[in-house]
Amino acid sequence: MLIKIPKVEYKEIIAGGNLNAFLQSYQSNTPLIINKLSPPHRFETFKSFNSLDLWNKLFFVLSTSALNLIGDKARNIRIKENEISISTNGARVLKAEFKKLIIFDDENISGLPLPIKENEDFIILDWIIARSCEKHAHEFLSTNAPLVNKLYFYPSERQDGYRSDIKDLVAISYLNKQQLNDFEYSDTYAKFKAMKMLKELKIKGRKSGTTHYALKLEVMKREIRKAKMNSYEDLPHIKFKYETYEQKTKKSYPRKINELLRRIV
């Protein structure tokens, strides 16, 4: 049985669980409803800072300052005219009226107008285990191709935690919907391309004495993320935000964001 909570009214509400929504809520001091937790991946950066660290810091700050209205408890959200209804995991319902709703992410939100264009762009993370690879100093490689556009090396977490002397890797690709369904852009091909890149750097397999074993990589998992939400036409009371906070502010960052960035170091 759902427990109803008294309706409240807000001049403006932000909906979204990504870094852009968090930054906008923090900077403008606007209440936030997280429709889906969407943290950045661990290798993203924002103004040279780690985006995931910033996202975690903002989640804490927004929660302790009462701007994060429901934490991470939203199960589904429905919009009807100027009212937003949130069902939570705890079988509660929060209803709020608003004059303006700013949406950064349309996941788990019903009652929106039909999109004028569906998202067809995705960020792909292929997490790859280096089963046989000699020690090397590389941390990052990049290409101009959509498949394995970036290749990050990180200390392995497979063998009893952190191992700085053993590196696994993640290949980041930027694919459209058609490519995502094409085997030539699969995790298998991403692995083959990663191996080719390593061989071009003269990196060989694990060394034993004076002998090198064959280089061997193994795909652990493929993670698929939407690059952006669907495209909608704004309504008088609902605005959809697509640009990143960094794109919006370019080289000038508001004082509150700069202060937060300094505090997370």
C-alpha cells in the first residue's frame, strides 16, 4: 500500500541524476529530483578534476543541504501538467506542483511529450582483462576512430584488490545505434583493436625468465550508456537541457563551482 505524502509547491525543480543536473542544482540552489542515478564513469574529467569524485561530492552536498528531495529512492516519476508524482522504493508517493521543470535525463519519467528525435548515440565501455601482458608504463592511448576511441590502463583489481604492477584496461567507444548492432563494432573487435594497439607499441605477453608468452586479452564485460537523452520540444512549463555544464559555461566557471572543485582535491 502506497503512503501518500502531502503535496508541496516549488517555483522550479530539476530532474536528473547526472553530473550536469547536480551542477545546475548546486549552482542555482534549485531543488533536485533524481529519477535515475547516472554517475560518470571513473575516467571522465571535469575541468581537470575527476568527474566521479565531483558527482559523489555533489550528491552528498545536495543531500545535506536539503536540495536532493528524495535521495536515490525514486522508482518511477510521472508528469501531469504542472504536477510531478514520485513513487519511491519505500512505497511512498511524493507529489509536487511546479511552475517550471528542468529535465536533464528522461529515464523513468512518464507523461512527457513524444520525442521529436530518439537518441541514437551511445558511450561504450569494454572492460578488458590482461591475462598475459608484460609490465609497461602506459596509462592512456587515443585514436580518431569511433571503436576504441580511448584506451585507459588501470591497476588490476582482480587479484586480492589493488595491484599497481598489473594493469587491466578499458576501451571507450562512441557508437551510434546502427554500429551498436554491427558485429564489427562488438566487444570482440574492440579487444582485437586493443591488442593491435599494444603490439604497435611493442608490448608483449607476460615474461618468464627470458621468454615472452603470447599477448592475451579477455573481455570481462561491455557497459552501454546513452550519450544523451531523447530530443523534445520545450513546453511553457518544461525545459529540456542537453548541453553539458562545461559546454554552457565554457572557460568561465561560477564562483560556487570553483569553490567546490577546490574542496574535492
